[in-house]
Amino acid sequence: MLKKKWIQMGMLCLSLWMLAGMGTAFAVTSKCEECHLKISPMMVKDFNRSKMAAELSCENCHGEEHKSEKDVEKVKLPTIRTCQECHQEQAEQYLSGKHALGLTALNAMPYTHGQPKAFVEGQKGCGGCHTLGLAEEKDRQTEGRKYYRYGMDCQNCHTRHAFSADEAAEPEACMTCHTGFDHAQWEMWSGSKHGVTYLMNRAIDIDEKNSERAPTCQTCHMPEGNHRVFSAWGFLAVRLPEEDQEWMGYRATILKGLGVLYPEGKPTPRLDVVKAGKVARLDKAEFDAERKRFTDICRKCHSPNFVNENMKNADKMVKESDKLLAEALEIIAGLYKDEIIPKRPDYHAYPDLLTFYDATTKIEQTLYLMFMDHRMKAFQAGFHINPDYSTWYGYANLRKDLVEIKDLAKKMRAEKGLAESPEAKPEVKPEVKKDAPASK
Ligand code: HEC
Ligand code: HEC
Ligand code: HEC
Ligand code: HEC
Ligand code: HEC
Ligand code: HEC
Ligand code: HEC
Ligand code: HEC
């Protein structure tokens, strides 16, 4: 069926080419292009930059029903399935990876639904990065898409209408979303030895492709153009099972803070939502397989020993960060227990990390920064080899947050006329070496 269409198109190409009497371009021109050249000339020009312009025309993605300014509502906006017709492999890989769960994960957050639509459902707030995984035409008709009907995944790296593979292969293609506050991978990578080496070589030695000597985001996350992105730890860096018992203690506290475990350790209904969005890693075999995908790539340029040491040390940064976060969570849980912070209707004995910035007390706002800003930077920069981000934007701030949380807790207790309750004493004590010089 498709083949037939192609042959027809090929013949059309050929006849147009013969008519035009020139061999410079095979581009199919159509009624759509003629009119759109007047309305939006740069868009038509962009499309003609694309390799697809040699064989496709506007109709292939937008349908044939809209023919003039009077029937614009009949036009189709393409979805992943539209591209899948011709790019089966890339679409399938993409749909099996983490990107395609972007909207599921967003909707799994309990407080997303209380945000103004303008900051979620348009292509400007959360939805600007998270409107992902809408594969079917009918997804365009859903309630959310009534607010804003544009947005589809493939153009996130292959910008319309040039749809270029070369463009998507450059690390800047990831920058718009993987930047800033809670996922500053762009800043971490571009300032790392990897990023700097890549960018320098790209600038000085483009022709010889010397740029390949240091890895980009795509080298590690989309090897051989594989469109399935997935990392072992993931965004939240929460995995089960955990072999290290001390670490498991911190993890249990964090899982309670995430609202997926009740204080006595049983799973809450939220665990299912977390599972559906693959927000936490709950399978050791899967974790190990994802980890191996990375280390195999590193080994193309580094020794196995070097790679293992680096991975091991980055994992330890997650643990050290978890230790501080868990201590903070237990202090605030103590405030709930003693009813110094009034209980929320959905309260189950722990502050809810997933409220993000909707946390209602100052102490929980600090906890939010600890969790989303500083812990993320501390461990993500470990994997992206950026000591500045790990230390000064990450770990140093975690320590500062904890001091503030302790101080605020003390004041809140004092205001209620309560002394520091023994239960509120953190289970996790900061480690101070006896022979260490007096700490600052
Ligand atoms: C006679 C002129 C004309 C022709 C022919 C035409 N269009 Fe359009 N098209 C328009 C105008 C005008 C708009 C802008 C509507 C608006 O945004 O107000 C438009 C809008 C669009 C949009 C964007 C719709 C949106 O809601 O943002 C797409 C996609 C589109 N056209 C594709 C096509 C395709 C594909 C064809 C050929 C099958 C085609 N057009 C033929 C005039 C034309
Ligand atoms: C009707 C079939 C068809 C559809 C539908 C289609 N493509 Fe293509 N695509 C092609 C063909 C043919 C090529 C050119 C292959 C070549 O020359 O190697 C191509 C090439 C590409 C390339 C590689 C360009 C390069 O620089 O090498 C990208 C990226 C791409 N398409 C993305 C998309 C996206 C995104 C969509 C959906 C919005 C889409 N395609 C829809 C047929 C299609
Ligand atoms: C390979 C598929 C493909 C082809 C071919 C294609 N488009 Fe598009 N077009 C898209 C995608 C993807 C979007 C973005 C849809 C969204 O955001 O929901 C889009 C969006 C648009 C829009 C609305 C967005 C805007 O920036 O205004 C217009 C208008 C449009 N296309 C016109 C055209 C015209 C004219 C042609 C032919 C010259 C064409 N398209 C060919 C895939 C295609
Ligand atoms: C996260 C970024 C990203 C997204 C989103 C993305 N791609 Fe790609 N795409 C790439 C990269 C990177 C390459 C490989 C470029 C290279 O090395 O030449 C690529 C290459 C391609 C190619 C060329 C393959 C070849 O062998 O020539 C096609 C076709 C393609 N993508 C289609 C799609 C389709 C369809 C979608 C949506 C389902 C999509 N891409 C979404 C990053 C992306
Ligand atoms: C349109 C915004 C956008 C662009 C562009 C983008 N991403 Fe993403 N990426 C996201 C979002 C949102 C998520 C989280 C998805 C989820 O919630 O399931 C994500 C998740 C990921 C993950 C999975 C992390 C995990 O939890 O395991 C990796 C790896 C990733 N992206 C790499 C890339 C790379 C590499 C590029 C560029 C080639 C890129 N992304 C481009 C928005 C984007
Ligand atoms: C040298 C390889 C390498 C490069 C280059 C690289 N990453 Fe990563 N990335 C990793 C590793 C390793 C992890 C953690 C893997 C694990 O969990 O085992 C990771 C994790 C991630 C995650 C999940 C959360 C996190 O940060 O730990 C995202 C998202 C991500 N990278 C995006 C990017 C983006 C975007 C770029 C480019 C700006 C990039 N990465 C560059 C190796 C790389
Ligand atoms: C600038 C783009 C951007 C914006 C805006 C954004 N996110 Fe994200 N979000 C991402 C990226 C990229 C990731 C993946 C980061 C990683 O793995 O390190 C992500 C990850 C997530 C995750 C974890 C997904 C998972 O499965 O690991 C949740 C939940 C989330 N975001 C919720 C939100 C909410 C709620 C908002 C709005 C209040 C929002 N995001 C705004 C880009 C964005
Ligand atoms: C495409 C080759 C390539 C890949 C793949 C690669 N690296 Fe590198 N790496 C380099 C280059 C080149 C440098 C800069 C060497 C220097 O500092 O002299 C570097 C530097 C480093 C550094 C900092 C410098 C040092 O010696 O301490 C670390 C750490 C590192 N890489 C770890 C990794 C890890 C972990 C992975 C996989 C997640 C990885 N690399 C993947 C090429 C690569």
C-alpha cells in the first residue's frame, strides 16, 4: 500500500522534474506549498531543507482535506503514529523508552492537578517539556489537548520542518529540557571534561570529525541512534531492592516521604502510580542491565577499572545525599507526630516530598529544595563528571539545608512550648571523625 504510494510519488517527482527541466532538486511542490509560500515562506523553506522533501509533501503528514483558509480545521496535526508509518524502528524504540512516559509521570504527581492550566497544559510550563508520548490521533481530542492542541515528540530533537538527523545528533538538541533547577544535565555536561573536550574539538576540527573523541548526551544515552532512553537510577534515584542495609534505612525514610510506603513499611496506593510511570526502579535485573549499557559505552574510551571506580563513586554520592535527606525527613516527621505542623487530609505521618513547591510550611519548602534542587545536583553531577555542581551546587547546599531545618524545627517546637522531643531526634547522626579538625 505504502509502496504503491511511493511509486506514485516517485513518478510524480519524475514528471515534475522533467517538466521543470532541471536536476537540482527533486522536491515535490504542491498546492499546499504554493499557498503556504505566501503565508509562511520560512516554513516551506525549512521543509525543503529536509531530506524528506525529496519524496514527501505537506499532505503526507497533514492530510489532504484542508485546501484553503476556509477549512483549516480539517488539517491533521501529525502524531508519533504518523511518523511511525515510515520510521517503524525509531518510533518503536522511542515508545519503549522513558521519554514516552513523560506525561504519565507528570500526571502521576498528586499536586500537578492543582496547578493553573496555563502552567501545565499549554506548551509553556510543565507541559512544555512533558507533553510526551501522545501516539494516537485520538490523543489530540483528549481534555488536556483542548487547552492547547499542538506539540508532538519527534520534533523535540528533529525540529520541524527541517527534521534533520544531524541536528538531533548535537547535544544542544537536549538542552531546552535537560537544563536548570532539578535536571541541569546540560550545565553539568557542557562544563565537564567531556563537554569541554567535545565542544573544543567541534569548534576547531569539524571536518575531521575529531569531535567524536569525547562523548555527547547522545553517545551515552542514544548509542547508535537508539531512540529508547532510560537510565539505571533515573530522576529520583530511588531503587529497590537495596543490598546495603545502612542505605536501605535512608531509602525507607525517603520512600515514606515519597508517600509510597506507610510508616510501618507497607506500600500505599501511590506505589502503583509510581510503577506505571517507571518513576522508581523496582527491579535489580533491570537496574543492572541499564547500568551495563552505560559502562559498555564508557569502556570504548576508558579502562574497565577506571569506569568501575567512577560509577562506584557516583553511587556513593547518592548514598551520602540520601543520608542527609533522610535525616531532614525524620526531623519534620517528628513535627507532624507532635502536631506542631497541622496534619493534611492525606497525611500519613511524613511530609510529602511530591508536593514540590506547594509545601505549606517554610521548613517543608527547605525540604523541597533539598530534595529537588540540591540532592539532584549532588548525584546527577557525579554521573556527569562535574565536581563543581556535585560540591557547591549540590552537597554543600544539602548540608546548609539541614542546618536550617534543624534550626527551624527547634524554633517551631519552642513556639509551641515544647522541648525537643526524644522521638524527633534524628535516627541518622552526622558522622564526625574523632581525629578530624574542628568542623567549620
Ligand atoms: C489557499 C491557501 C492554502 C492552501 C492551498 C493550503 N493552506 Fe494550509 N493554511 C492556510 C492558512 C491561511 C492557514 C492559517 C490558518 C490560521 O492559522 O489562521 C493554514 C494553516 C495550515 C496549517 C496549520 C493549522 C493550525 O491550526 O495551526 C497546516 C498544518 C496547513 N495549513 C497545512 C496545509 C496543507 C497540508 C495543505 C495542502 C493539503 C495546505 N495547508 C493548503 C492556507 C492554505
Ligand atoms: C511517508 C513516509 C514518511 C513519513 C510519514 C515520515 N517520514 Fe521521515 N523520512 C522519510 C524518507 C523517505 C526519508 C529519507 C530517507 C533518506 O533519504 O535516507 C526520511 C527521513 C527522515 C529523517 C532523517 C533526515 C536526515 O537528516 O537524515 C528524519 C529525522 C525523519 N525522517 C523524521 C520524521 C518525522 C519526525 C516524521 C513525522 C513527523 C516523519 N519523518 C514522517 C519518510 C517519511
Ligand atoms: C514529516 C511530516 C511533516 C511534513 C511533511 C510537513 N509537516 Fe507541517 N508539521 C509537522 C509537525 C510534526 C508539526 C508540529 C505539530 C504539532 O506541534 O502538534 C507541523 C506543524 C505545521 C504547522 C503549524 C505549526 C506552526 O509552526 O505554525 C503548519 C502551518 C505546517 N506544519 C505546515 C506545513 C506545510 C505547509 C508543509 C509542506 C511544506 C508541511 N507542514 C509538511 C510535520 C510535517
Ligand atoms: C531525544 C531526541 C530525539 C527524539 C525525541 C527523536 N529523535 Fe530521531 N534521532 C535522534 C538522534 C540522536 C538520531 C541519530 C542522529 C545521527 O547520529 O545521525 C536520530 C535519527 C533519526 C532518524 C534517522 C535514522 C537514520 O538511520 O538515518 C530518523 C528517521 C528519526 N530519528 C526519526 C525519529 C522519529 C520518528 C521520532 C519520534 C518518534 C524521533 N526521531 C524522535 C534524536 C531524537
Ligand atoms: C521536550 C523536552 C525534552 C528534550 C528535547 C529531551 N528530553 Fe530527555 N526527558 C524529558 C523528560 C520530560 C523526561 C522525563 C520523562 C518521564 O517523566 O518519563 C526525560 C527523560 C530522559 C531520560 C531518562 C532519565 C531516566 O529517568 O532514566 C534520558 C536519559 C533523557 N531524557 C535523555 C535525553 C537526551 C540525550 C536528549 C537529547 C538527545 C533529550 N533527552 C531530549 C524531556 C526532554
Ligand atoms: C559519558 C556519558 C554520559 C554523557 C556524555 C551524558 N550522560 Fe547522562 N548519564 C550518564 C550516566 C552514567 C548516568 C547515570 C546512569 C545510571 O543511573 O546508572 C546518566 C544519567 C542521566 C539522566 C538521569 C538522571 C541523572 O542525571 O542521573 C539524564 C536525564 C541524563 N543523564 C541526561 C543527559 C543529557 C541531557 C546529557 C547531555 C547534556 C547527558 N546526560 C550526558 C552518562 C552520560
Ligand atoms: C524545562 C523542562 C521541564 C519542565 C518545565 C518540567 N519538567 Fe519535569 N522533567 C524534565 C526532565 C528533563 C526530566 C527528566 C530528568 C531526569 O531524569 O534527570 C523531568 C522529570 C520529571 C519527573 C520524574 C519523572 C520520572 O519518571 O523520573 C516528574 C514527576 C516531573 N518531571 C514533574 C514535573 C512537574 C510537575 C513539572 C511542573 C511543575 C515539571 N516536571 C516541569 C523536564 C521538565
Ligand atoms: C568517546 C570517548 C569517551 C567516552 C564514551 C567516555 N569518555 Fe570519559 N573522557 C573522554 C575524554 C576524551 C576525556 C578527557 C580526558 C582528559 O581529561 O584528559 C574524558 C574524561 C573523563 C573523566 C575526567 C577526567 C579524568 O581522567 O578523571 C572521567 C571521570 C570520565 N571521563 C569518565 C567516564 C565515564 C564514567 C564514562 C561512561 C559513563 C565515560 N567517561 C565515557 C572520553 C570518553
